[in-house]
Amino acid sequence: MKLNPHAFSELSKPKRYAKVTNRDGKLEIEEKGAWYTYLHDPYHLMLTVPWLGFVLIISAGYVLINVLFALLYLAGGDCLNGATPCSFTDAFFFSVQTLASIGYGVISPKTLYANVIVTAEAITSLLAIALVTGLAFARFSKPNAKVIFSDFAVITPHNGYPALAFRAANERRNQIVEARITVDFAIDEVSKEGEFLRRIYELPLLRQRTSSFNLAWTVRHIIDESSPLYGLTPDQLITGNAAIIVSLVGIDDTVAYTINARRNYSAREILWNHRFVDMLTIEPSGDRYLDYQHFHSVLPIEQ
């Protein structure tokens, strides 16, 4: 059988297409953000692989480096004091001690060749420690937002107008300063010339930013004549694969990092003529309580 010389190079190339999957009305880019999509990009792979995978990769690399240096020591013949000649085990564990700068002193180099290999391993150790330390710090220091969004968005009356509304809450007991939310509305459209478009509209909000986001936030967009949602029906949203795309950006005041959170609502996750259950309770003393058990709760509006 004759092998195609380009077969292996083609397999190693990244995909030249993107697959957008329709999962129950929600359009998702296939494998977007999955750690295994970074196999051709080692740095991003090491930042995105789960912690167990990170530890396993580092451990496998550590063992491999010591195996390679053990073979180099064996290639020099009887070049180690205190080691059994031609013993891979002794050479391997001497490499481990050298790479980790342990130096028990039981085994030591006795030839120029062995000292050269020890020098090369010491330099490798410095680079490896710096690399692993940098990767571990980058993983620990990645900013992440503990922000949750309501399971559903609702179409509910607000001051005499229908409004699109959803909730957001900060799960940490700190503040997100200068928090800003942007909401986009995406829907399939066909132009007058017959060109298929995935049109995205930015929705104006009653309140787009807050100087301090530490509890809950109900975000609202009024559906009036200027709204892209005006006149649309639930069936039109479903057939058009409509989606509400939410993006929140702010600064975590604990670590002064910029954080972001995202949430997409498909057409089936938009409940028409529903309202959120009130979370707020005001005591006679003036104290206020937020009951997060009702954060996702909705009720139908009686017509």
C-alpha cells in the first residue's frame, strides 16, 4: 500500500471550517472553547486543560525528561560514582535528584562526559521550573466571574410597555465595580436581494451600568416601536433561531482584575407574559432581605 506523503501533515492542520450546531434552538459553535481544540497551541492547551490533565501532563513530561537524561548517562558507560554500571534505575533516580537539585551525594559524576550531562540537566531544570511556575501562576491568576443569570428571560409589562427582562447576581460577597451589561439580539434574516444574514442588533437598556454590583440586578429592555423585538411573535423568534446574547464586564474590587460573564438565551428560554417572583422583602424596621431561592422563579401573568 502506497502512503500519501501529505496525509500526516493534513491531519495536523487545524480545521478550515467552523460548525454551528442548533441545540434545541440555541446556536453553538462546535467545540468552541473546548480545551482539546488547542492541541496545536501548547500554551493555550496548558491554560485550558482541566487541573487533573495539567498535573498529568507535567508529570509525564517530568518522567520523560528524566528517562532521556538516564539514557544519556548510560550512553557514557561507567560514568557515575556509586551507581551500578549499566543500571537504568540508578541512572534514572540520579537524574531525578539532579533535576530537582536534591543531591543526596550517594551517586555523583566521575567523568567529564557525566559532568557535561549534569550541566545540561541543571540548565534544563532551571528552564523547566520557570516554565511550570509560570503556567501554574497563569492558571491560578486567571480572572473569573462568579456571576449567575436567571434560567429564563421574560417578556413582562413595565410601566405600561412590554419589556424583556432577566436577572443577574454576584455570587461572591464582594463588589464588581463599574459593571456594564450589553445585550444583543440575534436573528436569521434574508435581505431583499435574497442573501442570508445572521443579523445582530444591540438592545438599549433602562440601566446599562452600575457603579457597584454586589447583589442582584434585573436588566430590562423596553419593547417599543424602536425595538428590534417590536411586533415579533414567539413563533417568529423560534423559526428565526433568535437569541439574546448577554455580556457583563466589570472590575473585581478584591483583586482589581477585569472580569466578564456571558449568557445566551434561546427563543425557547424567553417566556412570554411571565414575570419574576419578587425577591425583596422589606421589614417594618426598614431592613431589606433578598431571597435568592426565588432568583430563577417565574409566574405567568393573568390575561
